[in-house]
Amino acid sequence: MYIHICRNFNYVTPDPVANLTSDATADTICAGDTIIITADPVAGATYTFELNGAPVPAGQVVGNVYTTSAITAESTVEVTVTSAGGCSDTDTITVLVPL
């Protein structure tokens, strides 16, 4: 097994791994439905969520969970997970909204 180690001045930690999942079947919702998108937890990490390239409102994020009903068309949600050592990883999920 290969484990990449992140080195940043005061820390030597494994790189964080970003992985997004949603509570919607096949990541598909009706326009305006609430969807919960969760990044796998990483000890000591911070999470930055974006919807279609724009930061999401802080009130819609609690730790590693983003909850929204603002998606009305096919959209991309991205998370950047940043470790305490300053290393990061990014993952995206496409939310489908059928016509």
C-alpha cells in the first residue's frame, strides 16, 4: 500500500483524501429538493465547499456536511479538504436535476 506523506514545517501527516457522497439516489434530485452532501471525515481537517465554482453560504455547511435546497439545475459540488499540516485534496460530485 502506498501512503503519500505531506510535509509542512511543523507537521508530517498523511495527505487528506477527499471523497464526496450524497443522500440522493444516483445523486439525482428534483429542482429545489434538499440534498445532503457529505465529505468523508478527516481528523483535524477543514472543508471548503463550492457550488458551480462559487463558495457556498457558511450557514449551509456544518463541518464536513453541506445541506442545500438551492440546486435547481445540473450542478457540480466541489470540496477541498485541508489537513492541519496544510495539505489538501479535492473531490467533485455532479448533482443531476431531470427536466
